[in-house]
Amino acid sequence: PYVDDALKQPLLDKVPPAGEIVSENVLQDLGVTEFRLQNGIRVIAKPTDFQNDEILVSATSPGGVSLIPDTSLIPAKTAVSVVRESGLGDFSSEQLNKALSGQVVRLSPYIGELSEGFSGSSSIEDLETLFQLIYLYFTETRGDTSAFKSLKSRFQAFYENRGVSPEAAFQDTITVTLTQYNPRFRPWTVEDIAGMNLTASLNVFRQRFADASDFTFLFVGNIDLDALRQLCKTYLANLPDLDRRENFADVTYEPPSGIIEKEVFKGLESKSQSSLIFSGPFEWSLDNVFVANRFVDALKIKLREKIREDLGGTYGVRVFGGFSKYPRERYKITINFGSDPQRVEELTTAIMGELDSLKQGFLDESYLEKVKEISLREYEKDLQENDYWLDALEYRYFHGVDPRTILRQGEMIENLTLNDLTQAAKKYLDLQNYIKVTLYPE
């Protein structure tokens, strides 16, 4: 018979003693308040009135999986899943869900390649619960053997099913080609699941969250600053301070050079997927990232018109750009399209022809105007969104850039020129250095 095992107790046995805010600074033009807690935590708060009852939070600390040795990668990359399945404090995962029932609160820890932290949100009323969850993730994670076995079983089933997927074979080929079979980035198989380990995952999670002193917390939304200060002093200021002064490690891969072409034959459906990837060194600055992203926008429009509308060869061409500062300054531009297998070469040739024409400077002024119009409209809309402010602030603080540059975006859009886009095409479209991977049916 069903037994309701809900715990009738608060999340925390007792509220920790309040700590101190040791410094505070206000950026008037941004409406942002910065303050530093006694244990080194930096808090960034941006009160808004965009949503009546929404407060967003993110937190980040340098390190992540990059500081984990190769032998512990599987426990490290499953650590967050293991902790979430196990619950917090006295609460199992199911009991925690019951305790939070009816509250508008969400918090997800993460351990990424270069950092660890949190993302979440709450209503005004449930903000203290959000802080209590943060406190518990730092101080009272737990292991649950039954939950771990269930999680491991689900991972096993996922990778068994993934092994027969044509799309998975296609993506895996892209990954191993781009990373040159670097073992830290290789795709997982069902055999890797045997490497999952409850104790090892808990140790990784606790180690990555053992020191709060280098965390930056950002809060955006309908915030009462006085109430936020008190919650930070109560639940954040007394988190452990080991003063580790960590940074991430550069253990990333080096992409191949030259023209690399691979074909994957899997599946029976008469359709193909193709991917063209251009990558190389990048001179990172906010201005260069801005121009490069606007070039990607222009490329999307150009290829959509040519390949989808003029040639009718695909339902859509997707173009993605990534321009990183850490751990190395690099760019990657990816062009993906699906098509009839018989038309892959025709469409690839057409795309390469368009790329060559862009490098030669044959881009009409109308594309510049479209990009500027779309960018300006999106920016004006973004300025009224909590999500945008959270992401924009986090990006700048993580990269050590003045957050007030957010207000420069409109000026940067207005000053964008056709020559900027042409020079970007010449820099980032090296037609003698790319990866091409195509999926064909068996």
C-alpha cells in the first residue's frame, strides 16, 4: 500500500547566524548594486519591474570539470544528476519535491567545463526558500543508493537507445573529428555507464562547492534590496570560505587543420544531414564578438534565401556562431542543413559559392540594413526582459568586462558597416580549413 513519507519539517533545522556585507557599490546608470560578503562572495543585484512576481538568479565560480582528472570524468559529469536524484539535508528527492509543492521556486546546480554554479528563479514570496536551497547544496548534499541505481539504469537505457540513432552517429562523428579524438571530449557509449560511482560523484560535487569565496551571485527581477541584503547575510555570508583562489585549467582540444570530409552511413530513411564547421583563432573583445555575431546573422539570411527559397533544397539552413575567450580565444561557425541525399553535393557547392562571394565582398547593402533592423528591434525588446539582463550581466562579470557596456549595444548596432561584415567573412570563412560531415542512409 502507498505510504506518504512526506516530511513535516522545515528545510533547515535552524537558520544560520547572519554574516556581514563588507563593501557596497552602486552603478547608477545601470541600476545595479554590487556588494561583497565577509566570505568573499560577490553579489550583483538588478531590481526591475518587468515582471510583477519574478526573481532570477545565477551563480558562477571558475573551475568546473577542467580541474577534474581524466580518470574521474564520468563521475564528474554525472555528479549533478546524482546529487539532484539524492535530495538535500533530511529530504529525499521525492520528499523535497513534496516540501516545495505549491511554491514558485526552481534551482539547478551545474558543473560545466570551465565553471560551476546555479541557475534558478522564484516568486517574491518564495525567495527565502530559494536561498535555503542554495545553502543546502553547499552544506548538506546526500547520497541515496536506491536513487543512484535508478539513475544509472536510466542512463544505461538512454545510451543503449542512442547507439542505434543515425543522428547520434552523425553528431558523434562531428565531435571526434573536431576534437581529434581527445579522450576528455569523446562521446559516451553504454560501456561508459559502468564508470558511474555514487561516492565519487558526491566527492566531486562537494569538492567543487566546498569554497564559496570565489562565487559571484546575480539577482535580477522584482527585488527589494533591503530584503535581499538580509537574505544574503543570513544564507550566503556564512558559507564556507577556503580562499582557494581557483581558476579553470586549459585542457581543451585543438581542432584539425585543412579540409576534413567524412561520411556517415546509418539508418534507412531517405534523408541526409550535413554540417560545415569553420574554426580557428579569435581575437576576443566585445566589439569583435559583436561584429562576428552580426556576420552570422547576415549569413543566416543569405543562406536561407539562396538554399531554401531559391533552390528549394531544404526546409532550413541553420547557422551557429561561437566566439570564446576561455580557455583559448577561438571561433567556430557551423552551418547545418538537411536535404534529399541526392542533392547534398549540389547544395554544398551552392553554399560554398555563397561563402566565397561573401569573402569577395559581394554582399548587398540590404543585408546590412536587415541585420541592423533586426538587431535593434531585439535589443530594444531585450532591455525589458529579466532573462536578457541576467545573461548580459553574467557574461560581462565572467569575462571581466565593464557591465556598463550593455548600454553601448544600440550604438554598436548603429555604427555597424558593410565593410565590418565583409572583413568578418574574410577572417572566419577559410575555404581551405573546414570540416564537412554528411549523414547518408545505409
